[in-house]
Amino acid sequence: MRKIYFLKTCDTCKRIIKSLPKTDGFVFQDIKEQPLTVKQLEELHALTGNYEILFSKRAKLYKEMGLKDEKLTEKDFKHYILEHYTFLNRPVIVIDNQIFVGNSSKTVQQAIAILENE
């Protein structure tokens, strides 16, 4: 599977997608227009082994809801990601059985390297 979960209104997501070589053959899913399903989130979890990696602690709602002051469990992370799209750490790039989560330059460079070496 080759898929990118992103927000089309997010300039960072757009910049990262533009920087990726060979994105033809990818399925693009705008998570605001087409929210993650339980099955999709569980597939991402199977690749990361952890819901916290998929959870964005930079989301505005994270602070507004006081979640930063709580000790969240894996079940909580899953619940919040499914509840509101802003809790997904994005973009999420899936290249076959590899997953790249978030917008750190290291993560993006790893995804680019995989695609360039195909």
C-alpha cells in the first residue's frame, strides 16, 4: 500500500508532498474531508506499534482540552485521533510496509531516500 494521509489546507503537508519524488501510484487522503476509519488507524498502528507516535501533541485542541495535563493511554490516543482529525500527526506516509509519521526533516528525508532508491 502506498498512501499519504494529510490535510490539503496544511502548508507543511503540501510542501512535504511536493518534495517527495515519484508520488504517482500513491493514494492521497485528506483526513478532514475523508476521516480516518477505525480499520485505517489500526493498520497504521500495526506499522508503528504505538498510537502515541500517530498522535499530535502540537494540535491546538490538545492544549484547549487540557489533555497535556493528563496521562493519556494508548486507548486515549486512539480515541482522540478518531474523534478529531487534528490529533493525527501528519503527514503520514505509507510506503509498502514502512511508515513515516510527522513533519520532522529526518522523517521526511527517510521517506525521500526510500522513494529515490526504488
